Amino acid sequence: MDFDLSDDAKTLREAARKFLEAEAGPKSARAVMDAEAPHDVALWAKVVAQGWPSARVPEAHGGLGLGTDEACVLAEEVGRSLAPVPLLATMDAIEALLIAGSEAQKARWLPRLAAGEAIGVVAWGEGDSKSPAQMPATRLESGRLSGVKTPVQDGLSATLAVVTVASADGPAMAIVDLASEGVTRSPVEALDLVRKSARIGFDSAPAEPLGDAADWVRLTERLAVLHAWEALGTAGAAMEMALAYAKDRQAFGLRIGRYQAVKHRLADMYIKGELARAHAMHGCWAWGTDASELAQAAAAARVASLEALSFTAEETLQLHGGIGFTWEHDCQFFYRRARAVSAALGSRAHWADRLVRALEQRNRAAA
Amino acid sequence: MDFNDTPEQAAYRAQVRAWLEANAAEYLAPPEKPWGLDEFVARSKAWQRKKYEAGYAGITWPKAVGGQGLTPMHQIIFGQEESRTYVPTGLYSIGLGMCIPTVFTHGTPELIARFVPKALSGEEVWCQLFSEPVAGSDLASIRTRAECDGEAWVVNGQKVWTSFAHRSDFGILVTRTDFSAPKHRGLTMFIVDMKAPGVEVRPIRQMSGASDFNEVFFTDVRVPDSWRLGAVGDGWKVALTTLMHERLAVGGKPRHAPGWQMLIEVARGIETDSASALERADVRQRIASTYIADEGVKLTQMRALSALSRGAMPGPEQSIAKVVVAKTMQDMAAAALDLAESAGFAAEKGSDLEKLQQSYLWSAGLRIAGGTDEILRNIIAERVLGLPGDLRPPKDTPFNEIEPL
């Protein structure tokens, strides 16, 4: 029994945390919120210099060829630091290519994504209330892409998009260079003011199909795991802020962390966080070993991590009282990010349904 | 990451499995009708004896006291394999899980020689005499009095929630020997003979109808000073040894308790106007929540096992187990019974719904026993997260002068 991250991943986590504590954090999130630029360009250059976008890219395509453990700890640390860089968006697109890319597509795009010359994004939402499993309106016909994806988080930064398109078997994927003619982009006002969103229009833009409908399902499972780690990181940072405040703030002659109403809520944050971490680790294992439980483990990681992040972001703000509700305070970053993480890949309810579908199948197989 | 045993662990598991197949053949399915108490005790004793003779008793205990001197991983592997069967084990979980480790940690060589082997072989059954009517979560406020009378102590008072006291031969008893000392410093621990004159055991009937617990009354019960565990006034320190073992013993979902699988099956069997209840969104959300909690605890325990397996101490994450499991059982059972409407309220004997009724009743007790939900949240907040403790009277106040705040 060795249900733990690899030593290499733990070393990487430590290095990433140190780096991002020095370079990112709420201050840099605020700077991007207040700026025109869609992400922190200087920080992104440093992140690229660390080689992180190349983590999962095979060595043959100019990457480090690292495993899922390493990808997951990077996601956790980016989530923790709120680093306003399109690292996870780029990693999402890399996973899409790894799952479904032809040799030519991989050779064309992976080296550029690994080197930070291209910024990727996976775009499925179309501004309506559909889940990632429902058929999009966007179409790819004879190499021409038409439709609208919005809100696309990090979509203002991206240079390459993997978009969902309608197919006979359900949503499938296309890959499109966002510098192509027929692509239009504009900022979209959305809840997260740090990770900015775009509306991306495609009007007969040249694009290529990327795998089939089954690949899209597989991709969403992998991304569910990756972003569960992001959520763990963000929830962890919020909880540390709440803890520090509960140990410092006084009311009625006591530090507020002495009151059970406060300390039990912090215990609940810890409980939800630990449950989410256990499922996220299971998901990381299932992804890394391509285990048959991936559908189940990924959905559970997603559901548990969204629950932990929502609860922690809401209760962290609550424990801060009035100051937590102000523009100047950092609570809003976590509170807004909780909805961004949910919107990025489908809600808790969607994934709970997928989890139960996987469990039904497992129960039937066992019977 | 790897969920497989090391070769050494796999070998031990195979050995255990082969032994269980040869020796627990009659326990591979649940009993056709529940055993009565006498039969349960008789079967428990016979099973413990078998384990003792085969070298599967006291797996982690030192060899010097009759144990096997193996690692916690060995204990866990044996427990995992044993819990796939329906062998009766509950009679000894307190005695061997908590009482006897306290005896061999704090007892004299004479006490260890007298009591440990017979407990381990199952011949003598033990109970833990800690809680009192006025001292549950706040154990250190117990009032059962022990007064020195030459070579013996005279005990008067009342204990409660004592599992299997009515079937026990001995117990470990925490008493107050100095009422004018501060709360935690006036306590002393003893071994007590449950058959001694002045010990009266009265079963408590629980809400579920079963009687697993007792009240125990002590009236001028004489306990030899040589049966004292630890120094006079050191009872709290000794009790902490017991409670530490309790935290290890009280953890995951009880063996064979209903989980998400049963909820799926129950929902599948219920027809709504359009489809089975399994298609209802609220039911699917409940199944998901149950799975997240139960499976999350299991996976969290695997993290702790991985640490043990490497020879390291597990982190604090396992402290969440009972607080999650008990409430999840309660919520799940209530939801399933409600979902079944009348059939859940008046369930057929032997049906899944009847099991869920039992789970509904039992889970209420589980949220209290072995540390209430509230105490466990305090422990997480204070020991894991480093938050300050509750407001309490000053620690050095003499016990008999404590005024409630």
C-alpha cells in the first residue's frame, strides 16, 4: 500500500509553493484585476522558464514527460497562489492533444505549448445552461468552424483553442489557431475578475477535428482530476486565511477561534478538505494508471473538491465579518474563484449525476 | 501510488486468508437468525481462543506480554481479512483494544502476568468503567470515590455506558482519590473484579431495544492497592493511554453497515410515476454525498496506512473518520427510509429497509459514543488546526471548589 504522491511530486510541490509564494499571491491577482492585460505577463514568462507548461508534454515533443502526480501538484499550487497565468488552461489543451491528437497535430502544437510560445485553452460553454455532456451548437464542417464559445476563462490570453463541436455521437473536439481569419474575440464580464473570460466567435474559421466524442468524455474526466487539485489549493489557501484570522481577531474578550461556532466551522473546512484530498489522490492515481475506475474517481474528486471549495470560500468570508465583504479584502478572490472553478468544467450536480452513473455500472458489474 | 501489498504484506495476507478459510468457514455469511447474548458470548470466546492459539491475538503487542510483536500493518491486514467474514469479535474490542494495553503499559509485572494472558486467550472478558452520569465528554470530572483503607481502597459511586459489563470478569476503573486536588490531578486508576461484593450491574435498554450498555454501581467495593494502575493521582495520565487506544479502535464505518450500494439498490426498487427513484435528481445527489463521505473516509484511512506501511506515523487526517461516518449513516438511513415512504416506516423483517431502520437508530448512538461529534470537532480544531481551547475554569482550581462559568 502506497497511497501517496511520489517523492518527485512532493519535491516539485515544495519548489512550486516557494516560487509562487514569492512571485504570486493575492497581490498579483489584484494587480491583474485592476489592469487591462488578461494575465500577468512577467509572471507567465517566469512560469514558462520553470518549465511547468511542458510538464506533461513527452520528451519527444520538447517536454519533461512528467506523470500525473506532478501535474496535480502544479494545479494545486496554482490554485493556492491564485497565480494569474494561463498555466492550467494550457495544461488542459495539452491533455486534449495527448488524448486525441494525431501525430501531426501533436508535432505541430505540443512543442509550442511546452515552450510557452502558444497558450492553450479548452472551450465548451456557449453562454447557455448546458453541461459539458450536452450537444453544443458549434459545428465543424469541411474544416471550417462556426459558432460561439463564451465565457472562456483565460480565453483572452489563449492563442490556441480546443473547442467542442456537435457530432453524431455527442460533443466532439476541434482544434483551432486563434490567429486564424474568422476568429473574433471580446472580453466578457463574468464573476471572476482575476481569471478573465472571453467571448470567442468562429465564422468559418479553419480548424481540424481532434479525436472523437469518446475522447471528449475522457478529457473531461482527466480535467476533473486536474482541476480538483486546483480547487484543493484554492480552498487550502482560503482556509489558512480564515485560521489566521480566527487566531488573531478578538471579540467579547476572547480570540474568536475559541468559540465553537467558529472553530467547528473551521473543523468542517478541514473535514471537507481532507475528504476532497483523498478523492483527488484517488483520481490522480486512476488517471496516471488509466484505471477502469477513472470515471468514478474523477467524478468523485470533482464533486468533493467543489463542495470543499464552495464551503471554504463562503465560510472564510463569513468568519471575517464586514471586512471580508469589502473590495480591498482578499476574501472576494476565493469567493469569486469558487464559481469560476465550477463553471469551468460543469457543476457539482452534473458531476454527481456522472458519479452515480459510474457507481450504478460498478454495482451492476459486482452483482 | 500503488494500492497493492508489498510482497511481505501479500504473504501475510495469504497466510491469514488461508487460515480464515480453514477456521471461519461457518462465518462466511451472516447468521440466519440473530444470536442471543449467551450464544454470542460463547461463540466469541471460542473464536478468540482459536485466534490466540494460531498466533493472531495481540498482533501488535510486545512479545514480552504474550503478543506477536508485529507491526500495525499486520494488525490491519488481519482485521481487513477478518472483517470479510461474520465472526463475532465485538465482545473483546474494548478489553483487548483499550483495557489490556493500559494494563501492560502501566501495570506491575505481577498484574501483567496475572491478567494479560487470560484476557488474550478470551477466557476473561474486560470492560472499561469511565463515563458517569455527570461526566461524559468531560471525563475528568468523574466523582466515583476511592478511599484508602490500609492495603485496600474502598470504592463508592456509579459508572454508565459500560459495554458488556454484565458479561465482564474485570474492568479498569477510574476514580477520584482526592477531591481537593485540581480536576485532572486527583484521579487514580484501578483494576476491579466485576464479581466483587458491592458491584451491581444493571443493563440499560437503548433506543434501539438492544442492551449493549450498563450502569454499574459500586457500594463499598474493596480493591487491593496492588491492583492500582500507575501512581495515586496519576489516573488521568493512565486514562489517556486508554483513550488513545480508543481513538484507534473507533474509526471507520461499522462492519457490514449499509452504505451507498444499498441506497442504490433501494432506490432502484422504488417505482415513481415515470421511472425508478434512482432517476430522481435528489436521490442521485444523496447517493453521491454518501459515496463521497464513506469512500473518502476509506481513502483517507489508506493514506494513514501508507504512512504506517513506510514505518511513519499517520498524519492527523484520520481524526475525521468517525465524525464523518456516523452522520453520513444517519443522513443516508433517514433519506432512504423517507424515500421508501410507508414501506420504510413499517419495514419487513430481514429486508434492506429493516437494516436501514437499524442503521437509523444505531447511528444516533454512534454520533455520541467514543467522542461526540462536538468533541471530535474540538479535537480537530484544537490539535490539528491549533485553535485555542474552549473557555474553562482555571486548571488549578481544586475539584471541590470549581464553580461553573
